[in-house]
Amino acid sequence: MSESVYNVIELIGTSAESWEQATSNAVTEAATTLRDLRVARVIEQDVVVEGGRITLYRTKVRLSFKHETSAFEGFDE
């Protein structure tokens, strides 16, 4: 088995429908710019309440993807 290295980022997805949809929105958006996504872990959920009603579901997702050395060459913080 070969060894690998992974990057980890956190994203917050939102949805007016559900936490599941908020999670899906975060992963779907990440997939548009990141390759080789591996694991998404929901680490926090909350809702926005306005006028006594839930208006927005928010899910914080920790997402890992396979590290590509060439993708970070010349990267400056």
C-alpha cells in the first residue's frame, strides 16, 4: 500500500432546506476547484433564526483531499 498525504480545509455550506443540503452544497462547491476529494466530516451545525423561524441551515465541514506537491509550488503565504 502506498502512503499518501492529504490537505484539510474547512468550509461552511448553507441551505434554506436542511443540514444535509447545506453539507452537499459545501462538498459540491469544493469539487469544482479541488481534485481527489476524500472525506467530508461534519464538525458543526447551526441555524439562523428570524422571527421565531429557521431561515437558514449552516453546516461546517472539514474536507480532505489528496496533496499534490506541484499544485503548491511557488505558493507564498
